[in-house]
Amino acid sequence: MGRRFLALVVVLVLVAPASRAEEPRRVAVIVHPTRQAELSPEMLTQIYLRRKRFWDDGTPIVPLNLEAGAALREVFSRVVLHQSEPRLAEYWNRQYFYGVLPPATLASTKAVLRYVAADPNAVGYLPAGEVDDTVRVVLRLD
Amino acid sequence: MVASHPAGAEATEVATTPSREGPELFGIESPLGHIDYRAGRGLHLGATTLTIGGYTTADAERLEDGSSRGGLDVNFFLSADPVSFLHLFSEIEVGELVDWEGGGRPHVSPQLKVERMYGDASWSDGANLRFGKFLLPFGRWNQVLADPLLWTTSEPLIVEEVFHEEVTGAMLWGNVFPGGETLSYALYGSFLDRAVSEPEHDGVGARLEWTGRTGVSVGASYLASKRTDGAWNHLGGVDAFWQPHERVELSGEALVGEGAHADGGQWGLYAQAVVETIPTVYLVGRYERFNPPAGGRGIDLFDLGVTWVPTYYLRFKVDYRFADELDDLSAPGLRASFSVLF
């Protein structure tokens, strides 16, 4: 029985296709100008998976995503969350089992900019070229 | 859940009210705010923060001993976040909504059960207090006990046979992030089981889980529970999860127990591999070994199946359990299910 299982694992791993390469794009992660926190890529991952839910001052973090299918969101998911959208959906299904929902979405990067500029608890991302002085950039992803 | 925050005069040109994730199948403005239903993410009742969702599963099996059965269950989730530091959650099962056995006619005998009902009070990521009835945080499988979240129709014996699935009591839990990785802990006691007439489930336990940046996760669990004769059972376990490739998932658990409800020790393990062979179709294989207490015969099981996930809220499963014995515990045979997360 054990040998049969080991043989199956070997076969399954061998048939798995190689990873696809992704073209990097420059993404800026933004917060409200009054938010002094610094974010590492790893901490950003924890925030967008909603494992880290509070800023250091104890206020709740409001992470914002773009809508599913947005090209920038797919880049962000791979670079920051290291997962494809189907894998993330599996993750969020497990969170839903505890009543935890994925980050809320906005329809455009302009909307993300406006929202983050107005909410001290929010964090969002957008193309680096769209950043203005109403927000603070805490991280640039290449 | 999240209010609109228009910034400046130009805000009128851009909608800045965040939406929930997922395709909106139904939406309406009401005095409660925006009410919407999203596939696999429930019905959200605007400003009340209440979300009503759940899942349903239809399953059928034909075992090697010639028996067959099938059924339909529905589980409802209710959750709310009335304030930022309080999360309320409940799962209510309507079991055996329809049930049939052998060649008999289906009969309807719905049974209501509160599977979970708890509140989480949060002070920080590292300090949360859960109070109520919740799933026992022992191992990995027991924390995702819902058909739409699992790859096979049946549970490993070490999850099904060794410990009680739920705890009624309190749990201190949290996450810390050393070096950007996640260390999760849980310390719990089931002292409230007395209130629901289940003194045999009194116990205390702990769980520690580390999740690395690459997605590797390992955990360790311990549970001490009091038997009806006043003596204590001790159960320890380790578990792991690894995604070596986007399309490959490996997981396993092992546990060992002393002083089980029956005399003597027990141990068991399972190892499971899941591979996405073509998009949305997954091949699943699982090996299990279980040595029950009281000198029972050791059992080897092998499950092989196919799971189709056409979209994130639908799951079709067909699997076959191979075993070297035809007893009730091994129960080899063909099983199938269809689940919808709603």
C-alpha cells in the first residue's frame, strides 16, 4: 500500500507542468499620508490574506483590491501573494468557512487613489505612474 | 462593511464605494444600505454587516459490502462584524434533509444542529479571544470540515474517530509575524461542555502553526481530555502542508494518543497528494494508517479520486477507497458528491 502511494506521488509530480513566467510591472503600494507605517512585501502579503488585520496603533487595516480580471490585480496576486487567482479562491473559501471575506474591491485605480487619500486605515495599490501627493507610497514592487 | 469615502470635488466622477469580492448575482439599495448576493460569498445585508451563506452537499456511496446510501445536507453560515473588534459567527446544519438507503425510497427527516456559534473579540493580531462553540483546533483537516473545501468525499480515520470535532468553551488565539512569516497559536479549554451535557469532552489543548513565505506550513497540536472515569486522555499530533508547484498540493497529519476512551494507546497518519492535471480537474490520492485503541487491528486505506472544480463555489467529487478488510471502519467502496458553496 505504501509503495503504491509513493509511486502515485512521483507520477503526479512528473506530470505537473512548469511555471509560467510573468512580465514584471511597476506597482506602488499606497496609504493615507498621515499613516507613518512602513510595509515590507511580506507584511503586505499578510495584510492581503487578512492574517494581519490591525495597524500597529490598533486600528483595523482596510485592504483594497481591484476587481477580478484586472491585469494589475493578477500581477499583484502573483508578486505579493505568490498565488494564482484559482488558488486564492481556494484560500478564501476556507476563510469564508469562518465568516472572513476577501478584501473589498474597487473598479478602478483612480477609485483606489481617492479612497486611500480619504481613509487613514486603507491600503491599496496602483501603477506607480498614477500616484500623486494625496497619498504616501510605502512600497514599490517591480 | 466599508463606507464610501469620497475625496474632494472630483470624487463624484469616480465610484469610491468598495464592493465585496465576487460576481454580484443580486443587488438592491435598501434602507439597510446595499444588499447583495455574491456566488459563494453569501447574502450581505448592508449596514447590518450580517452575511448569510453556507453550503449544500448531495452525496451517494456504494460500498464493497453491497450497501448503498445517499443524502442531502445544507449548512448555513451567519456572520457579522458589528464593531471592528468583534466578529460573530454561527454554522447551523440541516442534516439529512433527504436521505435514502439501499433500494428504499428517499425519506425526509431534517435534523437541526448548531455546529458552531462563537464570538471573536480582537485586541490585536496577536490577542483574540473566542468564546462559544467552535471546531477543535487539532490538526489541519478538522478546521476545514466542509465538503466544498475538501478534496475527497470521506474524512481520514484519524480525524473521524479519535477526537470530538467541536469544543464548547474559550480559546485565546492569534498570529505573529517573525521575519514576515506567520506563527499562529491557539490555547483553549472546553469547560462549557458541561453546560451541554457532554462532560466526556472536557479538556484543554494547544496548537502552534508556522506558515512560511513559500507556502510551506507545519503544525503541532496537543489535547488533554477528561474521561468519564476521571482519568485523562493525552493526544499529540503534527501536520504539514506544502505546495511545491502551483498545481500540486501535499499534506499530511500524524497523531498518537494515550489513555483513549477505550483502553490503550492509538496512533495514525495520512498523507494526501492533489494535482491539477488539466485546468479545474484534480487527481487526488491519499494513504491512511490507523491503529485504533484497545488492541484493535491496524487499518491501511488508500483513496484515489477525481475532483472537478468548474468554478470556486462548485465541486464534484468521485473517489474510491481501497482497503484490505471489509469492516465498518474501513468501509471500502465508491463515493461521490456534489457541493455548492452559496
